[in-house]
Amino acid sequence: MPDREPVVIVYPAAGSVFYEDLARRLATACGEISRKAVLRSPTEVLDMHEDQLNSKTVMIVNPWACMNKIGNSEKFFSRLSAARERIMVLAEAVGIKWFERQFELPLQYDMLLDVGFVSQEDKLRDSGVPYRFLFNGPDLREERMIAGSEPFRRTMPWALLGYTREVRARIVAELMEKLGPAASCSCPASTW
């Protein structure tokens, strides 16, 4: 029965902590709905036979980054094409080159799973790939931890996670100047 097959989550391992964490969180989410998931690096996918994938759903976390982790992209995409269902998983802002590059790859997707804080569906109506938004929130274990935690005073006024970009440094400097070093702020991803 295909729905009993484990979901294969392919992610760009070795050097991409953000995508590795996203893949692990997806595997946790699968477990929370009683669906087994296995994590695989692009290299491990190359070692698989196509018949090992033909009954499986494969979630590819940032396919472009996965492709860049291996030398033989033709074989990689051939393996992924054999899967029963292929889901592209992105956590990127629409309109940036890192997002748009995903659609240049030689792979047909059955769905785009957009992980984030705000749906970007209105910007992707013409992508040709069915869109599904997944809010990037806490898993069940994290929700229990949050519910049981005591309020605390922030000891670190500002923290910025992400690749170093000049525009991000300017935004933090502006926020600190206008709001103060201890203020908190939720900034839309489009400003980053």
C-alpha cells in the first residue's frame, strides 16, 4: 500500500545546517501524523535503484542545493523522476534567484511545499506546480515545552540568523537605531 511506504526526504547534507534542520523537522512532522520518514542525502539517492523509489513519495528540500552537492546531476534527477510523487520543499522568498532556480531543473514536481510564516501562493499562480503552504511553527514536543516554560527576560537583545548580507546588517542597524537595542520586531521576509 503506497501510503504505508516511508516518505523519503532528500536534503543537501554536509554544510547546510538550515536545510538539514528543515529536513529533520519535516521528518518529525511526518511522525506526528503517523507517517514514517527517512532522511537521505543526494549521494545516498544516487546509490539507490529506481525501483526503490517508484512506490515512494520523495520530498526534495531545496533541489538546487541538493544538485550542487553531487557531481552527476543527470543520474540524480533520473532517480528522483522514478518516484511515485515528487514534492519540492522550499523555505525561500519568491522572487529571489535562489527560489527561481528551482524551476530551472529537469524534474517535474507534483507539489511545491512552501515552508514559512506567510503564504506566497498569490505570487506563484502561474508556476504550473500545485502549491501548499506549511506554517513554520513548533512541533508537538516544542509546543509542550513552550506551554510549560516560565516567562523570562531576554538577555540577548537582537539575534539575526542567516547568510551574511550587507542589506541585513543595515536593517539590524536601522532597527536598533529606531526601536532601541532591547525592542523586538517581526520583519517581513521581503525586506531581507
